[in-house]
Amino acid sequence: MNDMSPINPDDGGRILNEPFSEALSRRYLAYALSTITQRALPDVRDGLKPVHRRLLYAMRLLRLDPQGSAKKSARVVGDVIGKYHPHGDVAVYDALVRLAQDFAQRYPLIDGQGNFGNIDGDNAAAMRYTECRLTEAARLLLDGIDEDAVDLRATYDGEDEEPVVLPAGFPNLLANGASGIAVGMATSIPPHNAGELIDACQMLIRDPSASTAELMAIVPGPDFPTGGVIVESKASLAETYETGRGGVRLRARWEREDTGRGVWRIIVTEIPYQVKKADLVERLAVLLEEKKAPLLADVRDESAEDVRLVLEPRSRTVEPDVLMESLFKLSDLEVRFPVNMNMLSARGAPEVMGLKTAFQAYLDHRREVVVRRARFRLGRIERRLHVLDGLLIVFLNLDEVIRIVRYEDEPKPALMSRFGLSEIQADAVLDTRLRQLAKLEEAQIRQEHAQLVRERDDLAAMVATPEKQWLKVSEALAEARKSLCSRAELGARRSQFAEAPDIDLAQTVEARIIREPITVIVSERGWIRAAKGRLEDPASLSFKEGDRLAFAVPAETTDRLMLFATDGRVFTLTCDKLPSARGQGEPLRLMVELGEQERILSVFPHRPGARRIAASAAGYGFVFLEDDAIAVKRSGKQVLNLSGGSAAVCLEAKGDHLAVIGDNGKILIFPLSELPEMGRGKGVKLQSYREGGLRDAMTFAAQEGAAWIDSGGRTRMWPDWREWMGRRGAAGRAAPRGFAASRRFSP
């Protein structure tokens, strides 16, 4: 069937004939939208996801106020699941636990009693063992929710109502941060200092045109619950807050502790946010065991309530800064917190916001809350004034009112008829006890009436004047700041700022290695070893059957060895870690990720600032810096791009001329300056070939002259080399008489 009509009229219209791809895409889109809006992304207005909002609202209905007694967490989780959040109890309890952890939340919204986990990564106790109540920060978020400050919507079963968003008395989204992964998008917002955030909001209220840079003068960066030291540059933070995307480098806080006689140790007192202390200690212990931290001798965890990690240096001569810089690079003592300020806007749509945009969205919400609460209060005042007008009439005719109440069968219509009261006024009179009715005084009634009239006029003026609305928002924020920051442990900034010292760790590690001459030996089958001293007689070396010497390179134990492969990659090894020449070495493929079909074309120790020439068999090449080709991974670093074929040459760029020879035996010479210097690429055409490709190349200085080595090992001078000069990319001319049959400049 091609139409959308039911297949069978008796199926009640539940079966539709439609393409499977359309049905699947429509349902997956619905799932994706649900994940984005109902699970993963926080709301810019209150900074909460639905599960957190429902937890706080349910706890408020249970009267778990900051000054009240706590209740079992299982009771709270049960109410949330039964009324608002039809998901698993484990997920809801995990969300509750996180809101109570002072190392996870900058301003905890739940006051947990019992075991709620720790910074080591240990889990909280079961919900039947723990108790909880709201904190002062949570009270600020909920303040005004009974005064029509926000919209309510029906719960999933339609039996109750829940708030769409909380009034949010302080900018909770930036204060506590958020993280989450949805379908096709994620969010990662760092926590900040609430006092700084509120001060920035006050600035934006006074000057809506304030720039992000001006706001950052008040909010210089995140403020993590676990403290630490932020070493991200100001320029990088400015770009992050402007665009809403970036990252923050965060380090552990440490200090040097002298133990006498020149001996010292490092004490780590704060670790980066979201790093589990137990995992960090384990990682440092693994680095020690695997000898990857040469400057560290021991690590101990002496933490009690506060963090205290003890790091012992291997030698008292090691500088503390150098030791810590090496550990920052090797462990989670330094992390990069990703920033992706992706949140739900007031319209419910995902949006990546910068700092100012997020502030403005929050302030717009607070203005709406202030106006709605004012209108709600105005309604209450109008009703009370109406009642007071009726009570004033009663006071002036008290004896008649008492008579009507005592003797009339239906006093309400009689009161309304006799004194012209409304139904509301009559109900108020009848609901008042006789003793209270007799004690009514005209002065009290008129005084309360006058006070309410003044309050009504002030509220009406505020509702009608944007300037007064913003003034009210500012006053409320000032009260929130006083409430949140009155305690030093909450109000003071925890994360400080510093610049990372510029230390060359490679030179530091080299300084601990004894500098000795060695000879690096590489066989044709890719076995490598290092012999002490300079190798005088290569013939004395032994190899496995069928193998022989390929390279014998003089170097030193402090050098970094670079190996250029036929696939255009450069691999880097440290000479002090090479296997000894007492045996026959180890396969290179155990140290680097070298393909089975690839071989090493050139081996050389790294020399800072040195330049080399890389060329492919197709006759393309360029000059590259050795410094740019150093690889830090086993997979090496791609330098020469190859579109088929292989690399043919890698030689040092000395002199001022380059001579190349092809498989066809033709030689071309041209100035070395015609080659471009590149970090990576294909290069330019060196020589043209009808068949075959590039065989060999050499460099020389025109002032010193050119030469080649014949098959007998003799150096042959080349006085007429200028006859082979030509344009780069030309075919060249045949090699001179007596040139080596191998068609190489050195066999």
C-alpha cells in the first residue's frame, strides 16, 4: 500500500504503512531531543538539569529546609521517582550524592549526613543509610517559587505539577558548573566564585554595554572546589569566555618542605578538579615502577581530612620546579579542563554562550522573576485591602454586626445587604472569632491599610518602571552575595592564577645521564644496538645469519637518535635507552611502529638547528629542520608526503649546491637555495625522468669543489662539475667517465 491508511480497520489505527527509514529517523530525532533537553544540558537560567531541579523541589515539599531536620535519602529518591522523574533510583541517587559533595560542587545544594563518598573516588553509602536536607544555596534557588515566580507544568502522569525552572537567586550555572553528553553535542562548564559572578552581574546591570574583557576584570577565571593553580594564559581565557569554547590548564598546588641538612620534599596540598586522589597516587607509583619519572624517588599519601601527598626527590640537587614540571607532564597533577558552554536558552534550544551572553540570559530571568513576584504580591495586597475595608465598616458598626451574627439564620447575606459588603468581606468577618472581632481597633486597621497602600504603590511603580526592576534585581543579588559569601570557606577564592615556568625538561633529564661516546649499529634487517666508544673496525661485528651492517653512526649517550624511513616518517629514540652491543640488539619494530615493508633509509643523531634534505624516488624534495621532525610517539612523525612510491634520500643540507642522479645515470646540479624549507610536504621537482626515479644525491660547497667515491672507495675529484649545472627539474646529462657503476655518489 502507498497511502497512510490503516492496513486493517480492526487494528484501531495503530499500524501505519510508512518507510522504515522515515519512522526510524523520526523516532531517533525525538529521542535525541529528549536527551538534550531532559537529561544532558542545563538551563541557563537556574543552571540545573531536570533531575536536579526535581530533587530540590521534592525536598522543599518535604520541608527539608536548611534549619530543619534531615530525612533519609531513600525517602527523597522515592518521592522524586514516584512523582516527577520516572527513571532508575541509582541514577537519581547518584545525582543527589553529587549535589552534596563539596569536592564536586563549588556551592553544594544538598547537606548530606553520612557517607557521601570522598575525593579518593570511593562511592557513597546506600541511600537507606544516608540523610539529607537543603543548603542555604538551594534555598536561594527556590526562594519565591510559591509566589508565582516561575511557570509550573504537569508531571509525567498528570497528577502533580513541577516547576519549569527555579527562581535562581544566584547564577548557579556558572557558580557550580555542569557537564553532560547528549546526542551529537556535549557541555562542560567550569565552576566559578559566586561573589565574583554576582559582582559581574551588578556591573552588567549598571552598564549593559560592558565587554567581556571588563567582566573578566571581576571574573578572571574559574574557581574549582578542590582549588589548584590555573596556568592558562589570559589571552586564552579571554577567547574562551568570548566564544564559549576552549580549555583551562589546572595544576596541583604544592610547596617545598625542608627536612634538615639540605634535604627537602614536595607536599601537594590541592589536586586538580575531578581527579581521584587514589588513581593519582597509583599513577605516580606506576611511573616510579616503570622508571618513567627519573627525578622522583618515592610517593606517599599522608592525607587525612586535607590532601597531603608527599613526593621525595631522587637527589637533593634536583630543583623542586624541575621535579614538578616533569610530573605535571607525566601525570594528572596537571589536567586540561575542557570548556564548552553549551546550555539550554530561555526558549529551550541548545546554544553555546559566551560569558556576557550567559550573564544577560540569567539577569533577564531574574528580572522576570522579580516582576512576577511583585504582581503576585500586588494581588495579595489588593485582597487584603479589600478585607480591611470590610473590617473597618464592621468596627464602626460592631454591635449591629454582633446582633446579626447571633440572631440571623443566614448572617452572610444579611451582612452583605445591611453594610454593602462583598462576599469576600463577609466571609472574612464571619471567619473572625468573636473575641478578635471585639478587640478590633480602628487605628490598627487604618495603620495596616496605610502600610499596604504604600507597599502597593511601590510595587506598582516598580512593575511599570524597568529601572526600578533592575534596582530590585541588584538588591536581591546583594542579599544573595551576603548569604553565600558570609562564610570564609565558601566565599574566598580557592583556585589561584600563575604562569608555568619555562623549563627544558629534556636538558634536565640529559643532565642526569653520563655523557659518553657510543656507536649506534643498525643492521639491514632492522636490529639496533649501541656500542661504547667509537667503532674502529666494523668487520668485527657479528650479526644474525643472513643479516649484515647497514649503519654505524657515532653519537653520545645524551643524544636523540633520528631514523628516516622509506615511508617518509621520522622516528626518534633516546640513545641512553638503546640495547647494549654485548648481544645482537633488539628489533627496531619493538621500539617504533615501522611497517613490515618499510626500511630505515638514514640514521643520524639530532643536532639542534641542523637542516636536512628529504627527497622521494619520484624526484621531489625539500629542506626541513631536524628540530621540527622530532617525534614523541612510537608512530613517528610524517615529514615527506608520498603519493605512491617511497623516499629515496635523506642527507644533511651542507654547502650551497645539490647534485642528484637518477636510475638512468643522469646527473643534474643546481643551487641548494632553490629548494624550499618546509615542515612537511611533497616538495618541488628536483629532476625529471622518463623511466626510473631518483637514485642518490649529495651536497657540496662550490668553493671547495665536488667529488665522488668510486667502487674502490677512492675519492675522485670532479673539476668540471659545472658542466652538469642546469635548471631544477631538468633531465640532466650522463655521469662522467669512471663514475661508480652503482650510480651513487658514495657506494
